[in-house]
Amino acid sequence: MKIPMARGAAIALALGVAALAGLPAGATEDAGTIHAAILPFDAHVDIAPDFDSAANPASGDTTGQFDLPKIQRGGLKGAAVAVFVGQEAETPAYLVQARAAAEAQDATIHNFVRHYPQQVEQALTPADVHRIAAAGKFALVESIVNGGAFIDRVEDVDLWASRGARVFGFVHAGHNRLADSSRPALVRAEGASRNGGLSPLGKAVVVRLNSLGILIDVSQLSDAAFADVLALSKAPVVASHSDVRALVDNGRNLTDAQLDALGKNGGVVAINAFSAYLRPRDPAFTAKLEALKAEYGLKGDSSAALPLEKAKEYDRRYHELRASEPKANVDDLVKAIDHAVQRIGIDHVALSSDFNHGGGIIGWADEGEAGNVTAALVSHGYTKAQIGKLWSDNLLRVWGEAQALGR
């Protein structure tokens, strides 16, 4: 059964943002009209572990941040939905496990499309996204995060392309066989670099991705690996979920020089609703985090690797602690957008949530609140055309250029 669009709910949420900003009622109505008229597309979202299971169907209003009722409430018309596997030690046994996990997520994504054919359709091209959205359905683009966890041959890229993956990211938290990460894994006693950027296999994968017309995602890469990709890629690239280091000094964020390089490449940075990368860390929280690291003997380069179970325990406690950290809000998100736009231009900036993997801020806590982002952009003076570029036009253009350069 098709779930009706709850447009009033989205506009009510936008009204809340407008009231906080002191906007006149007319400006709020304009925001609602703009949001309904454009093509809001989330450049990076993950799926919850039990997404669309019998116990947690996507047709229901789940505890996750992405499901059909939230998509409808937020007026979202498409998203890049990730196949993601976490990084562990690179053993033959883990490669088998990682491949199985990636294939299971791929099956979940395809089953989501099959379960709701009147509401969801997979998009393989930017033209598909426009066609699907025009038909009143949700356009799902399959993406990959941390491909180096389950890809160990160049030919594997072709397999994932045949499954419908159209965006490819190399790493997550920790180095792998393709590239170095911006976040070396303390629990595995990783240093700042393992590959010096991209590995030889990673460089070959860049070439293959270009030839297949798959959009390369540079989020999560180390600075050296980021530079390697931009030097090698003949197509523009995307940073599908990245923020600004000039505002929050975190290695996961992009420097102004990296933003400049991305703009010169013709690419796009999708400013990400991830609180820790939008809001400088509170000193009290930082002290708690350092105490947790000390408890596990994690002291940077001098750390010893933790046994797997201890590493998982630390990861669980770290994320529990992070959940208590004060949250950024939509104005913080727009400040980061402003910085990127002023630095490299409106044509090179997009939006992403990173929902179900740590994303979520005050005002855009799930997909049902996507209208609040448009309202905040209106309050900061962005026009309808500019907001359309940020929500989807820029990303779809760059993806189309990458496809056109493929065979």
C-alpha cells in the first residue's frame, strides 16, 4: 500500500526551524514550496542492521533514521544507500566474512526495491533519478563504503557494477588493501599510513572505476590517498559525506586546499550532518574520551593492538559515549555549507546525512526532517535554484559526467 505524502508534517517541521530563526511566516511557506518543487537527494545514508526485516519492515515508522514513512514526511526523493562492512584485520577468513556481509547488505537493498515497487525504484543513471522522482517514487542509488574490506581484485569492481553499485568509496575507519584512511585504527595499533596513500591495487581500482563510469567517493581517505585519487582520476569525484576542517579541526574533514582541489577536479563535496565534524568538541567530552582511551591503553602510535573482543568492547563504549556528546544543529550544517560555497562555488556542494551510521543533528535527526534543511537554507539567503543545486543538481551532474567518461 502506498504511504501518502505527509507534506503538512514536513512544513510543520520547517515552521519550527523558521520560528527559531525569527523568520516571517511567508519565508516559511516559501521554504515548503521550494522543498516540494525540487529533488531532495541524500548523498549518503546507511541502512540499520535489521532494515526491512520481518520484525522491522521499512513500511513502518522504525527506530532507524531511514524508512518509507520518514522519506515521505521529509519529502525526500532519492538517496545513495550504502553497502558497508567494517574494517578488521585483513585475514583470508575475514575477507570471506566481509564479502558475505556485503552481499547480504546488497540483497537487503535489492529486496527493499522489490518489496515496495510502487514506491521505490533503483536508479542506475542520473536520468533514472529524474524519471523515478517524476513518477512520484523514491530513487535509490546503491553505493559502496569501505570497498577495500571485501574487494581484493580489480575484477571485483565489475561484479559490484553488475549488481548496480554506482558510487564507490575505498575506506572507512582504518587502512585497508586499497588505501589509507583519515582515521587509523587505534585498536589495531595502526600508524598514520600503511600504503603512503593509495596502494598499487587502489590505483588500479581508480582506473577501473573511471572506465566503468562509476562515481569515485573520496570521503574517509587520508590526505595522501585523497591527493592520489585526484591525480589519477580522469572523471570528477564526490566526497559523499565530508565536512570542513577550517571550521572543525578533525582529520576526517577536508582542508581548504582539498576543497580547492575538489573544485578544480569538477567534483562535489556533500556536507554531512555528522555532529562531531560540524561542532568543535566540548572540552568535558574530550576529557571523557581521553580517559576511555587511557583505560584501554590507546596512546596513538605507541599503542599495542587490542584483541578482537577488546577492540569491539572499546568500539561499543566509544559509541555509547559519543551518543552523549552535545549535538550540532542545522545552522551548524549551513555554516559548513556557506564555507564550502564561498570557497569553491555553489556548483560544487551537496548534502548528506550519514544516517544509521552516526549522522543526525538537531533539526535533521532523521529523513522525516529533511524539510528543515531547506528552511535553514532559505533563512540564510539561498535561492530556490541554489537549494536545488545543493540538494541534487550538483551531485547528479557530476555522476553523469563520470558515467559519460566511462565506456
